[in-house]
Amino acid sequence: MPDPEGVTVRSGWLPWREAWQSALYGPGGFYRSALPHQHFRTSVHASSLFSLAIVQLVRRHHLTHVIDYGAGSGELLRQIAGIAPDLRLTGIELRPRPSDLPPQITWVSALPEEIEGLLLANELLDNVPCDVIGRDAQGRWRIVEVDVASGNERLGDLADETLLSWARRWWRMEESERIEVGLSRDQFWAQACARLSGGVSLAIDYGHLQDYRPAVSTLRSYHAGREVPLGVDGTRDVTGHVAIDSVAGAVGASTDRQRDMLRDLGLASNRPDITLATSDPAGYVHALSMASEAGELVASPGLGDLLWILRRHS
């Protein structure tokens, strides 16, 4: 897919991580132009109650600044601006500042050298490209390569010790033929958290823990709100589930399910008392709508299964 200057994403056989990086973030890459809300739905799009819970988290830790890493079109920050106008808000995103973004929201293309407040990455780590390794007929682990044009795969060079060391620590190698090596995600988030001089880091994503690593590939592509054939040609999203405990270990964080974290922050998904329908019909309809939205945020299977990686930084 060409960018405005006519440069296309890389072609030919490439290691998965390189092909993925080029497809999403290289010249002509998907996220250089695509608006995420047009292609998939996150907690932010499901309900403004998610933003309210984030504000509750900020208040709990006495913070004054929210930094949304991978801010999309600024949906979360727009909602927070309406809920808590006293907070400083910063969006970090590759694309230019949206023309209709409220002026109180700062918009930058890269993480500043030093930040303080809540550093939030909501469904960002699954879009951080990672290496994929596979076992050959002799039992040796090799880099999995993908052909950009066709999406076909093959085994390439032997995996180096850095990748194998991560796999031995975080994966059940003896039971696997293919591993999505999360080292790049660990490094990405650790480097981001190192910029925090004080506050809280929170990464939220779909993922897995060591006791239930996936037996098959989790790599998927999405476009226009639906899953499409996996591809790295720059025309679609590419995502893969995150080794949550590995990322948490890299930054000394705790992990919990979204459903538990949101309930702890005061989100209630109970249906309103039916008697309210008689005494306050409009209030009942509103309360029922809020309960439905809250229910989606904590649903399992669904958004409630997302994992939160949370750490307080002093």
C-alpha cells in the first residue's frame, strides 16, 4: 500500500517481526493512515464508563496527568476531558492531530523523555511486532518467515540465544511447535515505563499466562470491524496476543482481569430495580442502558477477560 510519497511496504520473504513492523508502521503502513475505531472496538468504544473508571484510578493515586500511548483519534482523552476537565491530557499517536480535538489535549508523535502521571496503553502491546519461532524436523528452533505478498510461511535461520532464553523462561517449549516470542513487547513497555518519573503505568490487553500458552498462532488481521485473512501487505491490522506475565515481570507489575479491576473501581453492572420503571421511567431506561454497557465491559468471554498490567512508580 503506497504512502503519499509512493513508498510501499517491504516485500519478499521476511522474518515475521520485520514484516509486521513494516506492515503497520513503515512507510505506507496501516497505522500511518488508518483510524483504529474504523476497524475494531475497544473498551473505550464500548462505553464512557471505561473512561470514568480510568478517572477513578487517577484520583485514587492522586495523579493529575493522563498519557494515552496509542491514542487513536483521541476517543479516551475526549471522554476524560468531559468527565475531569482539571486533568492534563496527552495523546501519543503516529498520525497528525485530529482537527476536531479539544485544545486542552496535547498531541505528540513520540513518548516524551520524562513523564509523570498515568501512562496508559490500551490494546497497544498486541500491535507491537514480535518474533515468531518454529521447530524444524530435527527439533531445532528457527525464525518463522512470511511472504508479504501471499502470507505463506517458511522456516528461516536458527533462532538466536536471546530468543531461546526468553522462550525457556516464559513458554512451555516442550509442548510447542511454534512460539510467539514476547521479548520485544517486554522491552517496549519497560522502555516506556522508564520514562515515568512518578505515577502509574497501566497496559491493558488480550493475552495469556504461562499455564495456558496458545498451542496455535494467535496472529490475526482485522479490517472495517471484522476479521479478515491474516496479511502483512499494509492494508489491514495485524495483532497477536500478549504474554502478559512476561511484560509484567519486565516492569515489576501486578496483573488482574479487567472485570475485577473495573468492579474494584466502582463499576456496577447490576440491572436497576424494576420498581424504578414506574416511579422514574426515564431514569430506569438510563440505568438499564448503563448496566448493559457495564456488562459488556466486564463480560466473559469478552472485554472482561482483558488483563491489566499495573504498577505504581515512585
